[in-house]
Amino acid sequence: MTFKPELVEEFIALFNSKKELIAAVEGCTFVELLQDLNNPTIFFTYSLWKDESYIEAYRHSDLFKGVWDKTKILFDAKPEAWSLKSL
């Protein structure tokens, strides 16, 4: 996710205020925020889920909707997301 430079601190504060709630969602086993080393406006959220059904349920939750509504207005570019598997 790429954020407007002047809104980076606002996003970090938002993430930190919701991190524990996200981590407590059923099926979530890990969540963290990563920042690009070369461009401080680029971030990744990295989370681990027991299986895809849990993250799909989270994506339809009121918690996600509330966080997403506050996050999307801070973007400076279209966000991207991937679901990956460990090999």
C-alpha cells in the first residue's frame, strides 16, 4: 500500500490501534506491518491465517470494513493484495 507522505504517521497509528483486534480474529495466527526500506510511504501488512476461509470471513467483518474505510482515504496509489501459500 502506498500512502500520501503527509498521512503515513496517521496510517501507522491506525494500524497500531487495530493490530491486536485483527490478531484476535478467529483464524488469525500472526499480523504485522512492514515498511519499504527505500520508500517510506510504501507498506505491507503481513498476516497468517489458518486457511483462506478465515481471512474471507474477516474481509466481510465489521472490523475490516471499519479499518478499510479509514485506510483507503489515506492511499496515494491503488492498493494491491496477494494471498500466498508457503512451499
